[in-house]
Amino acid sequence: MSDSNEQRPIIKKVIKVEGGGHHGGAWKVAYADFTTAMMAFFMLLWLLNVAPPETLMGLADYFSPTTAATSGTSGIEELNPPTEDGRGLNASPIVVISNPGTPQDNAGPSQGRDSGADADQQFEPGGNINDALAERIRAQEDNDFNVTQEELRIAIQASPTLVQHSDQVIMEITEDGMKIQLIDRDRRPMFQPGTATLFDFARELIAEIGEAVQSLPNRISVQGHTDSGSFRRPDGYNNWDLSSERANAARRVLDGSGVSSDRIFEVVGKASSDPLYPDTPGRSENRRITVLVLREAPVVPPGIASDR
């Protein structure tokens, strides 16, 4: 060695590794994510296809922004201008064609499908009906309503004509009773524009409702509704007249389908005062007919009432 203090040079060996692109695993992860996303997408499409219309409307309502309380649904479209049939808002009072008939004073729910309230009725002192009995009658009434709804749903699905309009029928059980609503859809109105003349499919739908509810003892309220479009004829005929005439047209179809006249509690025209979509009163769905099968209060036998 020539110089013990001289440092030897340091040689650094760098090995560069280049892997083939087809040997990497990242693409597998990406492909798996893509496959999972596509599966979820197609499952969503399938669920939307098989879900009933009322479920879809409720789902749309859940995701729709709203600034005011509604009656169970909220609008998602802008206010429509006056429609070609000219239905609209008017400040007149509600027009009512009323026929109280026989209010079933002596024919409570026990005369319909088995209400379970026969000879075992129990009453509290003073003539007031027992709360347990009232709850029992209400539960049976709810069961009757559910059975009627299912029968109507099956009848509509079995008809090649009516099944195409199943999305125009909304059924629900409320505190007031069983509510069945027939609504207009865009380009599928129930009545000829500006008149109380039913199209054939709407007449068939109302007739199916009449056949479904005729076995129930409950009284029935028939209500007509319009949208908020402006409508007034030179003779003063307006939405109040139109909605009441449409309700009465529906009542006539119910009568022809087997619903006795003493079952009709009232026929009411509400114009646009009670919209289905309060946030968008011009929507076509606000034009509708409501058939409300009323809950009946349990009847106290005359012998009990006279003992007070």
C-alpha cells in the first residue's frame, strides 16, 4: 500500500427492478370494486321495478326538499301553468251535495265481516262502551280494511286494462277510515277536460272500488278535487262546481256497482282547497277522486243507553 491514510472509493451498486405490468395486482382490486358497484346498481333497478307505486311516491317524498308540512307527500315539480282543461283556484265555499241516509245507528261494524263483537259485549256503568271492546272493534275494522285493499289490488292486477293504471290508485288506512284515491297522471286524466265525463278506464276503476267495499257496512264519503289552475266559465261555473259534479259522477258509478244509496254519507266538491301536493298545487295528481270508507263508532244497545 502506498498510503495507509488514503480511503478507498465507495462503489454503490443500484439494482433497478422493473416488474411486468401484467404481474401487478392493483387492477384486480379495481375490477372487484367495479363489479360490486354494477351489482348494486342492477339490484337498485330491480327494486325500483318491482316496488308498488305508493312506495315509490313515499321514497320520492323522503328525498324531496320541503319547506312546509304536507299531507304525507311533497311536490318535486315546479308550479304548472293552467292546464288545457282549465282547472284552478276559486275562493268560493265548498260545495256539498249531502245525503246523510241512514247513519247505521242500528248497524255497527258487527253487521259486516265478523267484527267479533257479539253477545260477549261488556259495558261500563253509565252506558259507556268498554274500552277493550272499542279497541277490539277497531282492530277488526282495520283487518277488514286491509282485506278489502288486497282484494281491490288483486282485481286491478288481474285486469289487462286496469293494470296499466295501477299507479293512479293510492290506498291507505287513516284515523278517518280507509282512503282510496284515484289521481290524474300526465296525459292520463280520469275525466274529459273541463267536464264531469269519465273516461272508460276511470269508470272501471271506480266500479272495482264499489265491488270491493259493498260488503262493508261503513258509510262512504266521496270527494272531488281539482288542481290550482284558473278555470271559470262565462256563466260562473268554476272549480267548486266541477269538483262537486265529478264527485257525484263517481257516486253514480259506485251506486251502479252495488253500493246502496244509504251508504253514501256525503258527496263533496273541494276544488283545490285540499291538494295532494301542497307545495306544487298545479300538479296533475292534485286532480283526483277520493273514496273514504268511514270508521263507525261502536253502537251502544238501546237498553244500556236508557239506563242512564
